[in-house]
Amino acid sequence: MNKFKYYFILLLAGIAMVSCNKGDDDETVVELRDYKEQYLKDNDSIIKYLKTNYIKEVNANYDVVIEKIPSGGTQASIWDQKTYPLKIRKVYNHDVNYEVYYLELRKGTGEAPTNTDKIYASYKGTLLDGTVFDTSYGYGTAFDLFVYTQGAVIDGWGEIFPQFRTGTSTTAANGEITYDNFGAGVMFLPSGLGYFASAQDKIPAYTPIVFSFKLFGLLRLDHDIRINGTTVTADPDGIPDYFEDVNKADNNNGIGYLYDLRDKVRYPNPPAWMVDDTDGDGIADFLDVDDDGDGYTTRFETTKPTDAPVTGISKYYPFDPIPDNPSTPNVDETETYGIPAFGGDYTSPGRLRIHVDKNHHSVK
Ligand SMILES: [Ca+2]
Ligand SMILES: [Ca+2]
Ligand SMILES: [Ca+2]
Ligand SMILES: [Ca+2]
């Protein structure tokens, strides 16, 4: 009991300090708890929430209203209802094996982002008691999912958004864009995949959070880096991240996900499905300027030979064909050839990839 009291006083002192500091910074760290222990608590709270709340409404625009089942109410809980699939994604982070619940209101008909792409999405965030802590009021905003990017979103977003797809869009004469058929869902995140110890404006430390969201659009990114001693510089190789997701066929959990496993704090003992590393040097393909470790960079391997029978605007083979631009009638931008296959005829767009084929390491 004494121990508990002491702990409580410490916590109070911490909170007092936090209050004084408000305004100095967005984030304040109270006290570091164990990720695994916190996850067990959060998971209990989330499951209780799913069993005591129900989906009151999903309107035509895929706005969702979730409310607590009133006492004596007969509404089917989120857990029990069958209208929308309640799914689980397995996530490994900070040495915790998470099972993250999310509702699929609509999958979407377009493309799925990877957890390293940029997305255009709307969202509403609530606590388990229903308090809204933030919302974009249905409007889209751009977000970087890659957790190491300055200003990136929380880890949970990068884990759940790739399970959804963008939709279609039409642009009116006045420039207004209308989105339809987009992916829409709700994710129920344990604090370890949210803000954990960092209390936010309306989110106390160690609080599970709920986001409803719509995925309107995405931007493919290309993240390769050059490592020189302790200096790391961006050096994109022209192959977007989603084409460097090489474990596609092996395990469903790894499709659409790329991880920087040099980060031993987040990923001390990563399972095999998280690895996308052709040459096994510890640097994932999407970060590796020489994926196959043959000593020739992908940039070199995809450079067009000067005598190649190609036209176009780029010094490098495009991953997919580039069409002629009708607004420039005097220039032929057409690049029909993708990155050539080893021994290939340069006419198969983009498929076999010399950058992961260590037997092919020179431009012919
Ligand atoms: Ca790349
Ligand atoms: Ca992967
Ligand atoms: Ca590598
Ligand atoms: Ca290479």
C-alpha cells in the first residue's frame, strides 16, 4: 500500500509539472511504463469498449457515429454486429505482439498505400469515453505514414491505412474535387501505437484512441538512403517503395509494409514477415541503394545505355511506360521500356527487376 501511495504522489508531482509546462511544448512525458504491460491493459479497455458500444449510424458519406449502448439497450455491440467486418491486424512494435482491431466500413476501389507512402485522408479521433479530441471535419489532409519522417503520424496509422484503398475522384469546373468509392474505417489503437507516454492536448498519457477515417488519395514515395559512416543522405533510386516490397508472395501480413529494421528499439526481434531485404545486409530494399549487394547501385543498373533503342525524357528506365504528352506536340516523351529484365528484350514494362538480380550488374 505504501508503495502505491508513493507512486501516486510521484505521479501527482509529475502532473503538476506538466501543467506548469503547458504552452512550452505540445508533448509532455509523464513517466515511462512497460509497453507490454500497457498493451494488456489497453487491450482489455478496447475489447470492453467494442462490447459496450454500437454503430449508431454510417451515413451515405461514410461518416460513422458510435455510441455507448444505453442500459437495457438491445443494440448489437461493435463486437457482435455483423454489418461491418471487425478485423485484426498483427503488429510487432517495441517488442510487443499487438492485435489491432479495426472496422472495415468500406474497403475502397483504388490503390492501397504502403506504410511509407503519403496519404490524403480525413479523420476524427475520440477517446474510449466518446470525447472527440481532434477532427478534420470531413476534409482531406496530407499525412506522411513513414514513422521517421518529420511530422509523421503515429505508428498505428501506418499499420492500418494500408489495409484500405483510395477511391475515385471527379473535378468540377470550379476546381472542386469530389471523392467517391474511397476506403473508410475505424481503428482502435492501444496507446503503444498512439502517443503512449506523450500526453497531447486532449489525450492523457497511456490512453487508447479511436480514429474513424476516409482514405481519399495517396502519393507514392521513394525513400532510398546513402549511408556514409554516420552520415545518411536521401538518395532515391527511382523505384517507388511499393515496388521494393519484395516479400509480397510470402506472407500476407508483410504486403504493403516496409520496415527499417535497423531500429532496434522499435523492432528488437522482428518476425520474418517484416523483412524485405534481398542482400540480407540489414538495410531493407526500400532504403538500400544497392538492393542485390552486387556493388552496382540500382541507379547505375537502370541507367539507359547511350545506344539503346529508346526515346524519351529520362536518363533512366522508367518502372512503367510513360505516355506521350499531348500538350508538347514536338517532343516524344514516350518511354515504352520498363526496367529491363536480365537477358530481356527491354519491351516488358517494369517486371523482372535487374536491381534485385545480382547476376545482372552492368548496363549493356
Ligand atoms: Ca526506391
Ligand atoms: Ca513487406
Ligand atoms: Ca539490403
Ligand atoms: Ca545492385
